[in-house]
Amino acid sequence: MKKSVSFEVNGQHQELAVAPSETLLQVLRDQLRLVGAKRGCDSGGCGCCTVHVDGKAVYSCMTFARSLQNCKVTTIEGLTKKDELDPLQTAFVEQGAVQCGYCTCGMIMSAKEFLSKHEQPDEDQIRHAIAGNLCRCTGYHKIVRAIKIAGQTTDLAGE
């Protein structure tokens, strides 16, 4: 039986009817048509579904939508402000760290939380921070470089 849940997504209040087994990923993609978070492994092993819940990076495939009452969810779509990319998104584009793009949104969301707590991290810290996000296209060099460059800019914590 579906139950009503109220939470905020990218700054907009949402009140949705969700089934007990529905995940945040399903609700985002199927009900709200926010398709940045991708469906990958459905077991929290690949990270391509990463979003923020109350500022913390979580796997949306492992988060039950009913647990989000009064929470604030930010997706990759919510990082763009006034049609301007977030500095982290810009760094990914400029460094060619997007490859096929399937992992990119989750990678950015994990890196965004990490950079909000760690100013100017080194390469090892970055690699550790994105260890829960898999990319099957690259050796991660461009991704790590993009995160490092973005970490040198200011105001990455603002959501």
C-alpha cells in the first residue's frame, strides 16, 4: 500500500505516494523524471545513483523513499544554479572526465560532498573519496584531475 511522503528535492517541496519497497532512485527517475542518477547495480556497489540526502552522499538505489520524510535531497540536476554549472561540473567537462557519462553524475555527487569537507585534497585523498564509484571507461586520471582542480576553487560546499 502506498503512503504519502513529504520531502524536498532540489529546493522544491514534493509530496509523493510511495510503496514500501520503492527506492529513492525509483522515485527520482519514475515519478519526478530526474534521470541524472543512474540505475547500475541496485546493490550499492557502483555509485552511479549517488545523490545527497541532507548534504550526505548516499546510494539512492539503497535508500527507501519512505525514509525521507522531511529530508532535503539534492541530485545532479540541483547543482546547476541559474543555468550555470557547478564548478565541479565545469571541471569535469573541461578536463574531459565525462567519457560515456554513465558514472559521471554519481562521481560528481560523491566528490561534491568530499570537497565540502576537504579543501585542496591530494590525489590519494581524492581516490579514496571516490572509491565507492566505479567507472568502466577510464583509469580515473581525468576524473581525479577534475576533482583536484575543482578543489582549488571556492564555494564548493554551497548546496
